[in-house]
Amino acid sequence: MTKEKTLPQPANTLAMAGDNTYNENSGQQYLAMEACLPLFESLGFGVNATFVDYGCSQGAASMAVMQRLVSQLPTNSTATLVFNDLPSNDFNSLIKLLPSIKSFDSTKVLYPCIIPNSFYNPIMPQSTVDVAFALSSIHWLRQVPPPKSTSESFEEFLRKRDSRNSAASHKDLVEFLNLRGREIKSGGKLIVAAPSPCADNEDGRITGNERLRCALFKAMESLIAVGKLPPNATAGIYPPNHVHTEQSFRAAINETKRIWKIEKAYSRVIPHPAYQAMLESQKGLRDIELQKAFERAYANTVVDWILAVFKPFMKSWWIEEGLDEEACEHVFQECSSLAKIEFVKNAGAQLPVAQDFIFVRLNRC
Ligand SMILES: C[S@@+](CC[C@H](N)C(=O)[O-])C[C@H]1O[C@@H](n2cnc3c(N)ncnc32)[C@H](O)[C@@H]1O
């Protein structure tokens, strides 16, 4: 029997949608950061500390955590604040936020710096980091998984995607933990907020997550049907990430148990804040038209939220499939508008978009 040859997949090089778009559309990730803050309590470090954010994006969540760490510095100390992400990340938006970190004490001196490199490479010199964190980032795979095959429906692709990517995801997480193990000092901490699969339609919780993805794909299909997008436009647009279950996360920690010990861990469901905002606005309203208007506002927010992550992958794939580069932004905007309409139509906008998260503090042995 001949073995099927598979070509090596390229490394992922694409970051989030630029021009501050991710910062403006990451309300849910911000809530995940806030839910993680208890893990930063009562941390000890000396007068010359180094803090690193792996996968900082445009910095909105990062600044809040760095501020928290800076406020815990002793007097007469210095701190190096390291912001890491892929080279394609919009670091300009992050740089504009740096002045928001205040030391409130002239005896504390801060040295922010940026390291544009994949966190699947060494980022810091050996044993130099006191506290590191990775929020909504370690589920990003090193390599881009193969695109959806033409014989598969989108639903089928989504169903099979998890099992197809689980081996790569485990290998990547172990690699990430080993690399960070070299960089973080003995006794130092690695704090992680890791998205995990939403128990969609199970345990009585029903989310709008799947309907949101379906709305996006339906929008693309209608643009394919009228020839505005290439026929295979939906196949390779899914971002290269794979969320960890608590079990798969613990399996990777277990494989690195010589260097990492779990100090604290808890799980939470993090809803998108726009859902709660919609419910508040609709409270006591009898006017159906007004209620629908708030639903549309919710749909707009969550579609913009998902697109802040998907956009670079969509545009890059569409161009690869032959879409004219100049037409691309216009078609993207059309796709966004159609997805917003579809999310209301498929009743997704009556449901909360939410994500389960695992929050963990690891101690470097
Ligand atoms: C969903 S965003 C999370 C951003 C931020 N930490 C937050 O909590 O809002 C994921 C980030 O991980 C980054 N990322 C993905 N793969 C990466 C890699 N191999 N090396 C460094 N950063 C990576 C992405 O570019 C993106 O900025």
C-alpha cells in the first residue's frame, strides 16, 4: 500500500487585524484578562524584575496586566516589560498605549521593549524572566493546518478539525512550555488564560457561537454564488488555532512536570460583554422594532469581534485563490455586512456568544 504524501504545512505568520482593529474589538478577551487577575496577586520579585507577555497583540489587555505587576514593584526598582508577538503584529498600536503604564513613584524605572518573533522560538535569554503571561494566545498553532477539502461541507470540516489538530496542538503546547521553562527563572511564574471548548448545546447552555461562524460562512457562500469571491473562498480562512480541554492542557503540563508545577487553576465561562449590554438595553422594552435594533447592534459587535481575528486569514486566502488585491477590502466589507444580517436572521443574536477558559498559574520548579 502506498503511503499518502503530505506536504509540510507553512508556519503561521499572520497576526490579528491591524490599525488598532483588534484592540477595538476584543472586549471578550479583555474580560478573560480580568478573570485572570487573581493569579497575579501576592507575587514576589526583586528590585530588577522582568515581565513578559507572550502573544500581546495590540496591547489593550497587556497594559492592564503590566500595570498590575508594576504596581507590585518594590521602591528603588527597575522592571523590563517585554511585549512579544509575531512580526506581522500591529506593534504601532501597542506603542501608543505604553504611556498608560504609570509607575506612580519616581524610584521605579520601567524599560518597555518589543520582541517580534514567534513564541515557538526562544524569546528571552536563559533564566531571565520573573513573571510571564500568555492570554488567549497559547492555542495558536505553530503551523497552518491543511485547508478544508472541496468534498467536505463546512460543518463537516468544523467537526473533524479538532481531532485533526489535536496532535499538533499537544506538540506545540509542550514545545511552548519547554521554551518558557528555559527563559523563566526557578521560582518564576507563567500565568495562562487558555480558551477551552465551549460546552455548546450541552449541560443546558446554548451559545450563539456556531451560528456566528455559520453566518460568516453563509455570507461568503452568497458572495461566491454571485462571483464576487473565488469558488474555493471558504476553504483556507479558518485561523490556525486549537482550543485545549482541561484534560489536554493538563496532559502537556504533565509531560513537562520536571519544570512546571500547577499552583492554582480554575475555569470560567467568559461571555461576550455585548450580550449583557443588549439584555440591559432591552429590559422593559415593549417596542419590537427597538428590541430588534439592539439585536442588530449586538450582531454588529460580535461579527466585528470575530472578524478582528479572521480578517487577515480571509484576505490572505482570497488573494491566494485569485481575488484582486484592490477589490479585497471592498468584498471583505460586504461579507461583514452580510454576516451581520445573517446572524440576526439565524437567531444567533438571541443567544450569548461565550467562551470557556482555563486559568492557570504555573511555578517554574
Ligand atoms: C487572540 S490574540 C490575544 C491577544 C492578547 N493577549 C489578548 O489577551 O487580547 C492572540 C495573539 O497571539 C499571537 N500569536 C499567535 N501565534 C503566535 C506565535 N507563534 N508567536 C507569537 N504570538 C503569536 C497573535 O498574533 C495574536 O496577537
